[in-house]
Amino acid sequence: MATAPDTRTASAPARAPLLSVRGVKTYYGNIVALRGVDLDVHEGEIVTLIGANGAGKSTLMMTIFGDPRAREGTVLFEGRDITRMPTNEIAKLHIAQAPEGRRIFGRMTVLENLQLGASIADPAFFAADLERVLTLFPRLKERLHQRGGTLSGGEQQMLAIGRALLARPRLLLLDEPSLGLAPLLVRQIFAAIRELNEREKLTVFLVEQNAFHALKLAHRGYVMVNGEITLSGSSRELLNRPEVRAAYLEGGRH
């Protein structure tokens, strides 16, 4: 697959956001994890959220998916309030997540993991969708009947993304897809995400510590510090901000 893609430029969306987060506060017990987060993701965009480890990025991703729940604020999908909706009902709206740490089922085969991802989709599409995922990630085709727990880290990440894609998502939530992967695999994963966006107009919300690759891939980005959004803008703007370069980019290009 291609090397790290060029910086994307955002076009001004005319319609309401596909995903809108407003004033979201999330707690773990009495500890405030998110402190009134506002962000938007428009249809057809790749939007990334960058920040240091522990900034609250994964908490926001999980809050969007309903676990944990936002104590204050709202999460809207296509204008519909999903803030209090059960996670399984959120999934039925065709929001899919590839979570941090992959969380595949290690004792199940690659095919069985992919079948689980397709469980909320129309079975009539399964064969075509499976072929699409296996074309995107040929390594999975070679290991289709191998147990998930025996795959390499990169292959498990491909499986986690493939499983999410088989749910036929309108919105794909990707949480730290580059975590623990060698640079070559990182480039392969990010190239696959870009291909999905360009070819199928898949909307992606990407949480990522690898700020350089994330901003090269995305149309727009947000920076989170201690549970708050501190900066936002086009990817090009953020790549050129001195404070972003100093905090997240220096020495981080792979």
C-alpha cells in the first residue's frame, strides 16, 4: 500500500454534521474525564482527535458509543439524540467501532470474528462485504480459518477494522489503530482508511496518538488536553501550528 498520504484539505460542509458532540462531560466516579467537549464530524470526512496519552481521547470515543455515558451534554447522530441510548441500539444506527486494543475474540477464527461484525447488517450483503474486506486486507484472506489470537498485532488490527466494516457503518470510530505497530504496518492501515474514505465516502472519526500520520490522513482535527478541546482546524492548519508541532510532531514522524 502507499506511504503516508499527503495532507488533506477540508471543504466547507453545507449540511448539518453527521455526528455532533455538545458540552459533553463524562466522569469516572467523581473524577472528571471530559470537561464539556464540543466537536463535529460531517458526512464524508475523516476527522482526527489527537492528544497525549490520558488526555481523554478514548473516553470520548467510548462515550459516543454509550459506555460510559455522558453525565452532561448531548451526542447527536444525524440530528438524533443518542446520549442515553443503549450501546446495542447505537450500533444498529450503523455506527461501528474498532476499539483501542483491538478486542478481537482470540479463540474464534478470523472468519467467525468477521461474521460477528456482520450480525447487525443485512445477510444479503455478507458475501460481497466479506470480499471487499479481504481485498482491502489480503493478509486476512490468507488467515481466514486461523484463530484470531494467533495473529500478529498488525493482523489483529486489520481484523478489528474489518469486523467493524462488516457492520456496514455510516460512521466508523477508530481508536488508536496504530498503537504498538511497526511503521510499515501503520502506513498500510492508514492507507486502507484513506482508500475507504475516497472510494466509498466512508465517514471516519479517528482517535490517534500518532499525530503526524493522523493529520496527514484527516481533513480536519481537534487537539485534546486534560479532557478539553484546546485547538481545532484543518489538518494543514494544525500541522503548521508551532504548539502542535512542539507537543506532538517533533521526533514523531515514521
